[in-house]
Amino acid sequence: MPKIFGIEHIVFMLISIAVMVTALVLISKFVKKERTKRVLVVTCSLIQLTLIIWNRLSIMEYRGGFFDFLPTSFCGTTSLLFPLAMIFCKKDSKVLQFLASCMLLGGVLTFFYPDFIGQSSSVFYDKTMSGLLHHTMGVFNFFLICVTGNFKPSMKNWSCLIFGLCAYMTYGIFMISMIGKSDAMYIYSPLIDGTIFNWFFVGVLFIILYTVVLVIYEQIAFKKEDRWVYQTYYKLKEKFAKFKK
């Protein structure tokens, strides 16, 4: 039976990393036209949509309920919404920034710790393989929109994380109270059984990590006068100067 960091998992990770890195390097080097970039982004978003639909259909078939098609986890929900945001949202969209951030975090965590990998004797079991692929494709798509310039994270859109998490929790409460999914969005069950990774702990940790990464990214990618830290410093300096007067 496949195990986390077992031979099947390690082989999958090595192949996936090799393919993703090679593809991203080739895209950054040879794809220069905006129209070609757009076609590439839309195509890859549709691939991820196909993978998450495959995953939800396999789960629905296994559990036997129509409402089982609706995802109840952060990753499943994001894998469904993120490719749609890639197609329809502008690069500075708050919706895209929230979903892209969720996709990167959830995708990377699941890539290295797929707790569902042992649900069958074969890694090629449809629920297992579709789960591995849609998470991995989500990570690839995050870096794709960064490489092609279709996404530019910024601290000015920081509030999108708070509103996005509130929307996710509202969706989770709806799934619990109306559909009867007691494990929706990890409200009543931790992300990993037997740990403190419940919705509150994960949410706070995500906000802290999200803020730190954004600040570091701006220090690297933005001009000095456009950085949130720089702008905040001078705003506070001006306010204190007025206060002293």
C-alpha cells in the first residue's frame, strides 16, 4: 500500500518537480508574446479544472451522493475556484491573490504530505491519483501565472486573505448545517488527525506566513518607494511629526 514518503510518493514527487521546473524554465525563456502566454494560462487552468472535476466525480461515485461533488476542504475548494480566477480575474485582483496564496500553501503541503495516498493498494487508484494531480497542477499554475506576469502579489491586497477566509468559513458552516458534512473546511476536525491544526490555528498561522512572505517578496520585486514597509514607515513618520507640532 502506498505510504507518505514511500517509493510511489517519492517517485511521483521527483517526476513532478522535474516536469514543473523544466516547463517553467522553457516558458520563461521562450514564451514572450502576451497572446501565447494567455493561451498557455487558460489551457493550464482548464487542465486543473478537469483534474479537480475528475477527483470530485470519483469521490461522488465512491460515496454515492450528489452533494459529494462539492469540495469540503481548503485545497479542493481552491482547486475548483483558482483556475476560474486565472481565467477571469485581472493580475492585481484580490480574489486571485487570495486563491493563489491558498493554492500554493495547500498544494505544497499536500504535495509533500498527501494523507490520502494510502486509501488503496495502488497509487493509480482514481481518487488517489486525481488528488495528487490536481494539487500538483495547482502548484504549477501558481508559478506559471508568476512567470508569465499574470499575477503580482502585493501587500495592498492583504485584506483579501481575511475576507477570503471568512468566505471559506461561511461556506464550511453552510456545508455542515445544510448538507451535513461535519468535516467541512476542518471546522470540527483538524487538518491532520491528532494535532492542533484546526481551522483557527491554521488560519492564524496562514495569516502570519502570508504576511511575512508578501513583505519579503515586495523587498525583492518592488521598487523602494512602492514597498508597503517603506510607505508605512513614512506615513507613520508624518503622523508623529504632526503630533509633535
